[in-house]
Amino acid sequence: MKHNALEMSLLLDYYGELLTEKQRSCFDLYYNQDLSLGEIAQEAGISRQAVHDVLARAESAMEAMEAKIGCVARARRQQKALEVITEAAAALSAMPQAKELAARILSAAETIKE
């Protein structure tokens, strides 16, 4: 059942508001707090199977949204592009005639990261 916790946490960050409060709560307890299905069931006053079903529906809903919208994939592409830009600007900064340009590029990359 347990998918990659980092991937699921990213999905929750982007699409968590689309879940019900119960789904969001169970999802947080399972993936972010690392509670077992039994512990969540006890805390929520529902069966272990119900927790499993809630998590499965939440995962499915968020994965469907990611497939349609692609926010997480886009953020990853942007992060990789920023790394390339930063590396290229660092290489430029070694060239005396391009130091000012490299500083401007690095500054812009930092602004995007924020």
C-alpha cells in the first residue's frame, strides 16, 4: 500500500485541498506522521479497512489530478532547469568578460527559487 512517501507528500501539497477532511487527515497521519493503518483507525474511530479505503481513494484522486494537471512534474522540470541555469552561470562567472552577466543570471535564478 505504501507508495513513495516523498511523492505522496508532494501530491498532498499540490492537491490536498481537493480531498475531504477525513482523506487529508488520514493521508497526513499515514505518510507524514508515519502512523500505521491500525493506529490511524484507532485515532479516527474507524476500522483498519476503512482507513485503507480512504487512503486508496485519496491516492487515486491525487494521482488522477497529477495526470491531468501535472503540477508536480512541472515543478520537477523547473527545478532541473534552474540547476542547469545555475551551473551554466557558475561556468560563465569564471570568464572575466562574463562575470557581470553570470551574476545577473544567478540572481534571476535565485529569485525564481523563492
